[in-house]
Amino acid sequence: MSQTIEQKNSLDGFVKPGELVDIRSGHELSLQDRRIFNLLIENAWSEIGQDKPHRIAMNRLRGPRHRGSERVADSVKTLMTTLVEVPTTLDGQSAIFTTQLCGETTRMIDEDSPNAVLVYEFPKGLRKIIQDSRYWGRIKAYVMFAFNSKYALALYEAVCLRGNLRVNEQRFSVDEFRALLGVEPGKMPLFKNLKKWALDPAVVEVNGLSDFKVEIEPVRNGGQQRGRLIGFMLRWEKKTAEEWKDVCDELMRPKVGRIARISGKVEKVHMSTIPHVGL
């Protein structure tokens, strides 16, 4: 298999290692945190394996839809204190390798200055994860900035990572799927609340604003209506060229009224035509 670090960013999107998509402790990251982390990866990608600082303009990190109350510094501090865990082995036994998402940084205090920059480094442990990685997804930055929900961005990254597999569905336990979407432990414990505030908004945005169609099906033990929830089945499909053109047209429109527009389109998306192939 090819190594992730050998891949190049392209018009299909920037490269993100799979270990950093299926991240543990992702619930600590807000939508802005996730966007900024992705931009730090994209910006440094050609030299990301090297032990060196990288430099990026604050304006780029703030993004096209920045709100004045959102400070880049807050997100950077969160990334510096958020840990990523990757399964490994130690002395022949199963183990967990843990490291930070971001290392030392130097930033200009006045983020509003047009010349403000951030100088940052990736810690040795994270560079090792990236250097050893052999699976990756390609994330389109302009799609990433179109989402209003961190759950939508997490779902989009998950299907980008899996989009080129020979299968088009994967089953997760409840805990695994909540972690995949970055749902905080203890938040929305009831399925109806999880569906209303996380699953449905994420599916609407991914189906309406990305190059994928997705479906999330609850898996129950003892009947699909009243049985005990034991997991989720995630299904995905790459959109056709015509469907992607419609998405691009939507991305060019003002955001006002967007949710209503794409919600209407989602009702027309039927996944029953996708052949279900198990992992």
C-alpha cells in the first residue's frame, strides 16, 4: 500500500491521514477547531514530516465566514491540549499511542491585522502517525467551510476517507458512531435527540453540500421500531457529475435559505439503488 505522506494535494482535495479523521477525543473540537486543524495540515503538507515550523496567515485560518467572536487563538490552544490516540502494540501486546494535535506556536496578538501570522509545529508523535499512515481521505476545503455543524464536517470526512473502498457501507456500535461524529460523552443520550440535533442535520448538509450521498440507519436488537439501539449502519455513494454540478451551483448561492433548499433536495435522494456490500 502507498504511504499517505507520499500523496499530493490536488483539485480533488487536500490529503488528511485516516488516523486524524477517525480521531478519538474529537468531541473536544468545535467546528472552527476542526476547520483550523485541517488548514494547518493542508498548509504544511509538502513538508509535514519534517521537524520544522510552518507559517500561515491568520486571515486564511479565519476563513471566509469568520465571526468576530471566533478567535483563532482559542482554537489553537484547544488543538495544543487535545490528544489523539492511535492503536499500536507494545512488547507484543495491544497498546494506545497518544500525542497532541499541535505543538509549539507563536502568534501575533492582533488577529485582525492583515499581516497577522501563526507559526506552528506538529509534535514528533503526530508526525510519526502521519509518516506511518497508509490510508487517507481527500477533503475539499470549500465544502468544509459550507457546513454549519461540526457533526456534518465529521460525517463528511468519514465518507471522504471511505469513498474509494470496494464496499459502500460500514456498521458501527453506538459508542463508535458517536465518537466518529464527535458527539460529547453524555450529550444527547436519547436516540430521538441524537437524531434531531446531530444525525439529521449532518445528513442534510452532507447530502446537500458535498460530493457524497449518505444514509444513516439505526440498528436495533428486537425490531427496528422499538428494539434496543445497538449501533448504526453508515452507507455512502459518490454523486454523479450532474449531481455534483447542482451542489456547486448551491455553494455559489447566498447561505440565506440554504437549509430549506437542501432539505428539499435530500428528500429526493434514495439510497435503495446502492448495492449493500458488507465489510
